[in-house]
Amino acid sequence: MSDATLDLDAYFARIGYAGDRAPTLDTLKGIHRLQPMAIPFEGLDPFTGRTPALDIESLQAKLVASRRGGYCFEQNGLLQAVLEALGYSLKPLIGRVVWMRPEGLPLPPPSHMGLRVELPEGVFLVDAAFGGNTMTGPIRLEPHLEQDTPHGKFRLMPHEDGYEAQALLGPEWRSTYIMGLTPKYAADFELSNWWTSTHPTSLFVNNLVVTGVQADARLALLNRNLTRRPLDGPPESRRIEDARDLAEVLDRAFGIEPPAPVESFFDRIPVG
């Protein structure tokens, strides 16, 4: 991605980062922790019939200058541009989501973006946008290694197509996605973005998905269910009552101003 129009100062102000800008592991950790805490993960555009634009001007206008968030192609696309502008050596990767997928089904199409970042300390997987299980720190691109991040443990297991990413939820490791290791191009993400935002079977076309990260918890809005998962306690959930309630949750809990009046799409939100 070109950094010709990237406003790093505006990005750092948006995420609240005031540290060093040298392309080091410490800088990467600081940025990776703060972006998910400041910019929510959300699929409001595909749910309301819009395909997100992935050019840097559009990403900055939506994720940095506006009270919006985005899903993986937007969030990690923005992060890619930022890291490249800072001088990191990286390659974009694409993966297949297997989260909550029944065993035995064929693998789904590629619909998740990650970044392979090379540093003197090693090679790392960077992924600031996987919904309710978003990582808040880079992890080494090594198999079988249990790795701590500010919001939980993650690991990568060997897979014939690359690595199978897993998150530790309670006592159980749960698979999230299978990440290929072959670097991809902008056209690959445009194609996957179009599928993810328009296909009639896509999660984001059929469901309202919004998540956020707090210092001590994760927030997740799936359709009409809002859940807060503290890092050191049991989850707390409640139902969204009506369009006014949803508008207040988007505003106060996630800092989002939706692209359309909530009343125009509330009745489309699945009840279950």
C-alpha cells in the first residue's frame, strides 16, 4: 500500500499512541494493543448493503476521521499502511475462518486478512481484527508455542495450508482461522472483501456484528445480544430491546455513528 496520503499523526491521535515510531518490536506491540481498543471491529456496512472500500483514503476517512470501525480487510489494511510507512518489512496474508464451524464441512473461502511482519527478533503474525477474539499483540509465527497477549493466550498449530490459529477460552483451545503463508496482493483482498460483504451466505450480510476491546474486558454485540467478557470474571449479557437501545449501545459502548438510521435496519436483525 502507498503511504502517499497516509496521515500518521491523525492515526496515532485516533488510537492514543504517543510512543517511539522506530520499526521495533516494542513499537509494534504498542500500536497493536491500542488500535483494537480505539477502533471497533464492526460489519455495519455489509449488513446495511454497502461494500467497504479498501483504498487508504477511504480507510482513513472511515476508521480514523469518523466515529466508525471496520472488519479485517479495513482494520488490517490500515495497519499494513501504517507499519509500511514506519519502515516495517511485512507481507499481507489471507486465511479461512473456521471459528464455530462444524467439523467435517469443507473449508470456507478465504475471508480473513493478517500480516506477516519480519523483525530482528523473528517473524510475527499481526492481526488486529478478528471480532470477539481479536489479538491485542503480535505473536511469533511458530507452531505449538503458547503466547500471551494483553487480552489472552493464543497459539498456532501446524496445518497443511499454513497455520491454524487458536485462542484459549477458559480451559479450551478454540480454532479461529487457518492462515496461509503465501503473500497476497491487493486484488486478492478486493475479491475476498467483495464476497464477504455481498454473498448471501456471508456472516456479515446476515448478522449485525460489532466488537470492542476495553482495558479489562471484551465487548461483543451479535445481533440483539450484548456481552461483556471481563478478563478475570464470568461474562455478562443482555438483550437489545429496541432501535433506541441499539443506537445508545453503538454510541456509548462502541463509539460508533452508524451509516444509516438504526430504525432503517433494526427489524432486519435476527432475533435469535
